[in-house]
Amino acid sequence: MQAKNDKKVIRSWAFFDWANSAYNLVITSTIFPAYYAIITTTKEHGDKVVFFGRTYTNTALSNYALSVAYLIMVLILPILSSVADAKGKKKFFMKIFTYLGGLACCGLYFFKLDTLELGIICFALAAMGYVGGILFNNSYLPLIATVDEQDRVSAKGYAFGYIGSVLLQIICFVFVLKPELFGIVDPSFPPRLSFLLVGIWWIAFAQIPFKNLAKDKPIENTGANIFKSGFLELAKVWKKLKEMKFLKNYLIAFFFYSMGVQTIMLVAASFGEKVLKLGTTKLIATILIIQLVAILGAYAMSALAKRIGNVKVLIFVVLIWIGFCICAYFTTNEYEFYGLAAVAGLIMGGIQSLSRSTYSKYLPENTPDTASFFSFYDVTEKLSIVIGLATFAFIEEKTDNMRNSIIALASFFVIGLIFLLILKRVEKKMAKA
């Protein structure tokens, strides 16, 4: 077992965010959405595409693909996390999902309109790799940092992620904006090269945490079937979780506001490209600014939480998100979009970082089954994404207007806010007990 608050270990752990956040920026937020929208919009068919014989709206198809990917992960992650705890396989599964995601991004190098099916499948597999890797990396947080340091360490991870992803994005940006400097004549090559670089970057930098995070020990050393052990561990953690009033209520609040946060993060680029017609250059520059502002947001929210408490800060941030959705509905030009992007960046980093550390801080002290506990956190988040994306795609298809989908997200934030207010009362009762 590693000593907690070791600077080298924490830095190594944060490099996992550095490694995989390139996927989150390039694939889900900037170059891929823009490239996808461009190649799947034609004069002949408009924004309609045929996927395995069935016709879809292009952006709805990508949202459905993500929903399916996340739904699969919702079903398998609790089992795998339980196996990881029971058999000491946290790092093993981190590696499996990292290589799956990284290689899937490399596969996107071959994505063109005539290979739509391959592109969507690789897109979904990359998302699964990202989700799985994040879960097992998150499960190390209570193992490497004491409770009083977890807000700061969580913020450090997100800060590393934002910095690393921006560096790779800038490299990709040069290829996309100035292909002539490299003698590139195929306009599809720069974005496809970017997808390849993401996969290489992801796998290469993940070797740092793989090397320096301690190998976890199994909870039980019997010869029991590995999946039977996993189910037994899952049942044990579920029983514990049901008795923890704060965590149980927190997960409900987290479920609803995550529907809004995660969906906005995944569809923002598509909205800018499809509705406001920003173009790839402006869109990527905007997302880069968001990433940089998010670093400040993560540390600012961590510092504020130390003064007034995590739940109060989360309530404040969710209120801002509600206002954000209302403003986004009425956004009509690029300058309004830039203003919203700056606000989103500031609160995006804060709410993600603080959500992770809030959950971690209320886990039982020195618990060995952190992967199983964090599987409930990650499943809650991914199930919220499934519902959020499916709702967004369904409303867009039915109304043919993304704005209606965005305003619908505000209702998720309102429900999350209500449960956070309930959680605040639970926290007060716990403090008096």
C-alpha cells in the first residue's frame, strides 16, 4: 500500500487525466464533431446518413452511438469493478480500457463517409475505453490522498487533463489550419491524423501512472470463481451504500445534474457548428479557451469548497448551469456563444472536480473496495449521459431544432438542484448527530 499524499504518486495519477483528456477534447468536443458534421452533410441528402441500412440525422446518430456505448458500460462496469477489488485488478482494467480507447482512436484515422459504420463503431469503442479507464483511475483517489487533500488532488487531475489536452489540440490545430505547410492536399487527412495522434498520446502518457501507481492487493485470496467473487463484492458494497444516507442522496442529485453537464459538454461543438455555423477554426479556438478557463475553475471551486463546503458550492454552480441553458436557447451569434463558452469553462472544471472529490471524501475511511464504490459513481454518471444524450437526440429529431433540446436540459439541472438542497439538510443533520 502506498503512503498517502506522496507528491510523485499524485503527479503520476494526474497524468492519467493528462493522457486521456486528449480524447475528450479532440474526439468529443472539437475536431471530430466538426469533421463528422462536414463529411456527413451532403447536397444530395442534407444531414441524413445511412447506417447499416437505416437513415438517421447525422448528429442524432453520433449521440445514439454514445448512448449505446455508455449503456454497455453501465451494465458491465459494476461487475468489472467488483472483480477488480476482489482480485486486485484495478490497474489491469485501467490498462485494458486505455488500450481499447487508444486503439479505437487510431482506427478513426480510416474514417470517411464511405466507412461510416467503421467510424461510428470506433467512436463508440473509444468512448467505452475512456469511461472504463476513468472509473479505475478515480478509484485510486481515496487510496493516494487523505480526505482533507482530496479536493485539491482531484482539481490537480483535472488541471493536468486540461493542460495536456490543450497541448495536443494545438499540435492538431496546426495540421488542420495550415495543411499547406506540410504539403497536405487531402482535406480529410489533418483531422484523421489528429485522431491517430490522440490514440498514440493516450497510450504513451498512460504509461506514467501504470508505472508508478502501486499494484493493488486483492480483498480475498480464495480460489472462488472470479465473477462469483465480483458479484459477492458488488452485493456487499451495495448493502453498505444503502446505509450511507449522504452518499445515497448525493448520487441522486449527481445523477440529475450530470445529465445536463455531460450532455452539454458532448453536444456543444455540434451546436456551434450546426446551428451557429461557426466553422472549424473558431470552434476549436473557443474550445481551447474553455479548457484553459476550466483549469482556473477547478482550483477556484476547490478553494471555495474549503471555505464554505462542497454542497454549497455545488448548489451555486448548478444555479449557474440553469441560467446557462436558458441563455443558450436564445443565443444567435458567435459573440454570445463565446460568452457562454467562457462561463461554461469556468463552471465545467469546477463541477467535475468537486463532484469526484465530494463522493470520495464520504467513502468509509481506508476502504479497500474503492473500485466497487466508484463503479456506482461512474455508473450513475454514465447512465445520466445515456438518458441525457438520448433525450437530446430524440427532441432534436422530433422538432428538428437543437435549441429545444438544450432548453430541456435545464429541467435536469432544476431536479438536481432540488436534491442538492435536500442533501444540504441531510448534511446538517449528520453534523448535529
